Amino acid sequence: MTNGKNVVTNEHGIKKIEAYFDNIKKRGQNLFIPYIVAGDGGLDVLVDRIKLLEKSGVAAIELGIPFSDPVADGPTIQRAGMRAIRNGVTLKSVLALMEETKAERNVPIIFMTYFNPVFVYGIEDFAAACQRAGVDGVIIPDVPMEEEFMIADALKRHHIAFIRLVAMTSTKERKKKLAEISEGFLYAVSVTGTTGARANHDEKVGEYLRSLKQMSKVPVLAGFGVSNHAQARRLSSFCDGVIVGSKIVDLFHEGKDDEVRRLIEQSL
């Protein structure tokens, strides 16, 4: 056991995510995935933040790779990314740290990156480096389904889950296809627009999440705009759990680690 909560597994990638999620769901808890920006506050604090999040009972950690043109990110995450870039953080340095410290964690690690850094790194080299570093899944929001052939095969060869995003505005046919092919979990964007904390969600979001649950062979998690435990619990009642980004990023930046832990525990 890692903390009396989550089972240790020697699996990697898709199988590790499945095993970790199943263990949490068997306890009757919601899946909670925090998003943090790698290197916000310096790479030297990243390992400690991962340990804090794992001990809090999260289902996985979405680790954002700093990028100069983050088209899907709201202002909070954009600012965090720029702070990390000013600290000299790169995809290469994050991969190196993850490989160096992979024995210190059990929680699944999901990279959220844009295609440009992956392309510059080399697609096959990136997938291989993720496997060596103990990265279990990848989200690339600016690669549409029609163009994912450029990277999907490389990720599959290295057993990395390719997690797809689906939007409320997508057609029913597109939602079905994304639900069919997503690995690890299906990332349900629960707002229109960029990431960022919001006071409330569209009243149709429950119907949207329930319909995705019926379509999907993998867990469905709602993300974008979730900023408190009441929202997290409400959205989780329609699907399997939530992804929380901007609020977590802000709390860590403000040094409010205890509030991060409290938000997670109240959301499970």
C-alpha cells in the first residue's frame, strides 16, 4: 500500500491507470485528478507536490508541460506555464526528473502537452521517453481525432494511454467515436471555452455527462471550470469523477498546500 488507500501495482500505462482507478471505485469514492504545471515554483518542488497529491487519494496526476502558446488554457494556467518557462523548465527536463524519481511514486502520471513540443522532441523518442519515465498517459488537446495517427501508434507501441477530449458541442457521432477509442479515461470538457474556475456549469452538463457514460467503455471524467468540492461532487454524480486544474494551481502558487489536500478529500 502507498498510504493505506491505493494499491501498489507493477503495471504501466493503460493497465496501471485501470488498476488504480478500479481500486478507488471499489472503495465507493469518486475519481479526482488534479492538474499541476510542471516547474511552477521550480522543478525542485514537483516531487513533493506529487507525493502530497498521492497521499491525498487522487486517482492520477495530470502534469502540464509548459508551452509558450497554450491555446486550451485559461489565464491561471497560462501564468503558471510562463513562470515555469522563466524557471527554464522544458519537456526534456520534466521527463528526466520523472525518470529519476519514478520509484518514489505509485500514482499514475498523465502528461498534458501540446503537439509542438512533442514534434520537436521526436514523436517516437517522446513515447519511449515517457515509458522510461513512468508516464502512464498523454493528453494532447491540439491534435484532433482526424490527425492523431501522427502519434497514436507510437504511444501504443510504448503502452502509453492516449486520452481523448470530447466537447459538449461535438456531434453525437463524434462523441461516440471518441468514447470508443479513448484509453485510460475519457476527458469530458464540461464548459465551452478555455480552462479556468467558474461559478457554475451549464444546466445541460448533467445530461451530457450521463450520455457519455452510456457510450464510453472507460471512465468519464469532467474537466474545465471545476473549482470547489461542491462542483466536484455534483459533476461526479453524473460520471466517474473530475479533473481540477486552475484552483489547484492557484492554491499551490499561494503556498496553501493544506487547502489542496482538503479540496481533494472533500471531493472524493
